[in-house]
Amino acid sequence: MFQNFGLQIGPQYDPLFYDVMIYIVGTMLFAVFLLSAISFWLRRKGLGGQAAKEKWTQELEKYFQKEQIGLMPDEKHHW
């Protein structure tokens, strides 16, 4: 592989080799950018929009209140 790469620099230069390499690297960089933009959007907005995200947090808050998770311990409960 490296021998073929080294031959491209010398007298057997093939400009198509560099064109294809630039296209491959550019496609990979664009894919990384696109995936990061999609992940940022999903992290900010959630999968189901704002209403589904708020409902999920309200259900979680009700569960925490019922189970007393995350509250300061009082005298009645000794864990």
C-alpha cells in the first residue's frame, strides 16, 4: 500500500489518484459534520419534539418524588 502511495509522488504520477483521495477524505469529513449536526439537533430538541421531552421529565420528576430519590434524608428514614 505504501509502495503504491510512494510511486504516486515520483515520475509515475497519476493525478486521478489524488482526485479520488480528496473526494474520499472530503466525503468522510462531510459525513462527520453531518452526523455531528444531527446529534446536536437531537440533543437540543429531542426525538419527539419539546412536548415529548417535557412529558418525559415530568414523569421522571413524579417518580423521584414518589420514591424520594435525590431528597435530603430526614429523621424517619435511616438508609
